[in-house]
Amino acid sequence: MTTQILEGTFTEVQRQLSALPLKSEARLRIIVTEAEAVDALPAKPFTPTEFRNGLPLLPQRELTEPITLKLVQRLSEDEEAFSAYRTTGR
């Protein structure tokens, strides 16, 4: 089994533990620490690890949904709706 970090409230962690595909006699090592609130975490500064032609490469974002034609169409429709409410000069 690979190492996994379970994070969340006590109830959420219990749910995640129950969902693991383990036999009841499997041995585990669990370390419990109280985590800080997610909003209280300081943003760490961007330090590029790779450069191409002297320019830093940005890390890939993890997407919640894959980029599909439907997603692109929905985003363009949202952009059209937002542009209708924009005012000039701001």
C-alpha cells in the first residue's frame, strides 16, 4: 500500500478511512496532528524549477474537470454574458 495523507475534519477522515480498500486485519500506522485552517496557510512564493530560453516555466495546474469542447463553449458563453454587464472606463 502506498502512503496516503488523509486530511479534513474528524468525521471526514473517518469516512476516508472507511473507504480504504483494506482488510480488517491489515496493520496501519496512523499519525494524528491537528492541522491549521486552510485559509490561514500562507501562500508560498513561486520559485521556478525549470527554465526554457531564460524564461521560467509555470507548473501545470491540476484541473477539476478535463478540457473538452463543452467546457470551452460554456466558458465562452460565460464570457459573453459577463461582457454584457461590463462598463467602459473602469
